[in-house]
Amino acid sequence: MSVATVPSLSTWRTRAPGLALTLGVALVAYLVNSLVPVVSALLVAIVVGAVLRNARAVPAVAEPGVRYAARTVLRLGVVLLGLQLSVPQVLALGWQAIAVIVATVALTWPLTLVAGRLLGVPTALRTLLATGTAICGASAVAAMSAVLEERVPGRAGTPDEDLEDAAATAVAAVTIFGTLSMLALPVLARALGLDDHAAGVWLGSGVHEVGQVVAAGGVLGSAVLATAVVTKLGRVVLLAPLVAGVGYARSRRARAAVEHEVVVDSASVLTGAAPTSVAHVRPPIVPGFVLGFLALVAVRSLLPVPAVVLDVVATAATLLLTVAMVALGTGVNVRALIARGGPAMLLGLVAAVLAAGVSLAGVLLLL
């Protein structure tokens, strides 16, 4: 790493007010979650961030740190999630449970995108909703938003595709319907007569957030809880290939756009016309934070990691993602959020039903 790429002390001083603001709100959100576990700390963070922005309570001096939290801190939080995932634990569930996990993600994600298109939900929002529902709720929304914020050259965004508004709406939807799933699925599992293993696989595949899965599994006993948590982590493992795939597709479009602009600029030189102003930046094929995520998954899967380290890193990951959600919340336009809320919430309901329905079908067929 060159000296030029290392942030100077003055840079950190510039970022400090914004980082202090987002960290302070994140700690409050974390406290709320510890007191009321069904209330997601990430949701509280993004709501408070939005309130601060729309109340004009974010000082100009905080802006550099807020922007840093929305990008770099977000990516670091996603990377640390990797240490929570052990591939051997997931494989121990058996091929039938793994098939249910894969089918749930493989069908819920694209079908939600199709439903979102039919409902007129903007591209970024339906992608975030699909990812949050198919994988792991607000954390997955955060990971995918880090990829979607990279603009494809020559394709300017529109107000309807504002990423901060889309992330706030997606987090709200997956939290609301994840909570409803958390309450409904344990009751339905017992009504359907599912045994402990089948019930655990269904809860882990059909409920959105890891915390919600813990709460739902705990209602049915320790055996169901253990299976549900490992199943849920199996879904989280699929976050990396999904985000990497979207990043690769966007990278290809970006590279094609860059090559087109190079051709146009070359023709401009020959004809004497003014060249385009688009910067010829080639984004990475796979985002760096996804590689970091996979590296920590490999560490957890192949090496013995002390329990205390796992606990500290899990807490750090949650705190970093909460800080990032505060920053994303400060970019939310509440009026636009209210205007688009109806179709987005309907899509959140459709996605939740898809996840629960696909996973239940898999459980009934295979377990």
C-alpha cells in the first residue's frame, strides 16, 4: 500500500464528527435491540438516521464521516459476518436440508424480482427486497446496497432509484414481514405436525433475520433452535455468491460501457468533436469486500476459532452494520419513501410468502 492511500491524521479528524454521530446513534439502536430483541437494531438505526436528516439535524461538519460510514464501515461489517459461518456445520444438516436452503434462495430471489417488476417497484428497491428476504434480512440488504451504489458508466440514476431511500424501504419491509414470519411459522410448524428437524429447517429457511430465527426456534425447543440456526447460516453462506454474481453482472455492463466510451472518444479525436466526460474506470469483477467475506468463511470452516473471538467479532459486525445503517438513513427522503411505500410493502409480503412457501414445499417433499 502506498503512502498516498493511507488516510492522514487530518483526514481522520475530518471524519471524526460524522463517525461519532453515527456511532452514538448505533449504540442507542443496539441498546433498544437488547431491551426489545424483536426490534432490529438496523431498523432503528436507519429510522433515526432518516429522522435526523429530514429534521436538518445533521451538521455539515459530520458529512465526511457519514459518507465514510455508508461505504467503508458498511463493507467492513459485511466482511466480519463471514466469521460466523462454518461450512461443515451446514453440510452436517444433510443433502435434503441443503437442497431446501438452495431452492429457497434460488426461487425466492428471482420470483421476487419478477413480482417487483409487475408491481412497478424500482430496480434497486426490488433487488434489495429480494436479497433481504432470500438471504438474511437487513444485513443482506446492506451487503447488496454496497454493490448497487457503484454506478454503471453512462447510466445516470433517477430520483426513483435513490439507493438510500431504497435501502430504508427494504430494511423496513424485511423487518416487518420477517417479524410476522417469526410469529406465524412456529405455530404453523406444530399445526402441520413437523418433527423437530423438519421444523428447524423450515424456520431457518423461511424466517428472514438470524435473530428472528433464534426467537422462532426457541419457542419450539432447543433441538429445533439448533437446526434452525445452522439452516439460517446456510442461507447466509449464499450471500457471497449472490452478491458476487450481481457485482459481476454490473461489472460486465460497466466494462462494456467503458469500452463504448473509449471507441466514441477515439472517433471524437478523429472527427474533432469534443470527447465524452465519462471517466474510464473499470470496476472489479468481484467486489473486494465479498472476497474478504469468503476469506473469513474459510477461516471459520478450516481452523479452530476460540468462542470468545467469535463473540467479539459477531458483536463488532453488528455494531459496524448498525453504524452504516445510520449513515444510509441520513440519505433518506421521507416524502419519497412514503410515496413508494405501498407497492414496496406489498412486494415484501409477496416475498415473505414465497420464502415460506418454497421452503415448506421443500421440507414436505424431502424431509
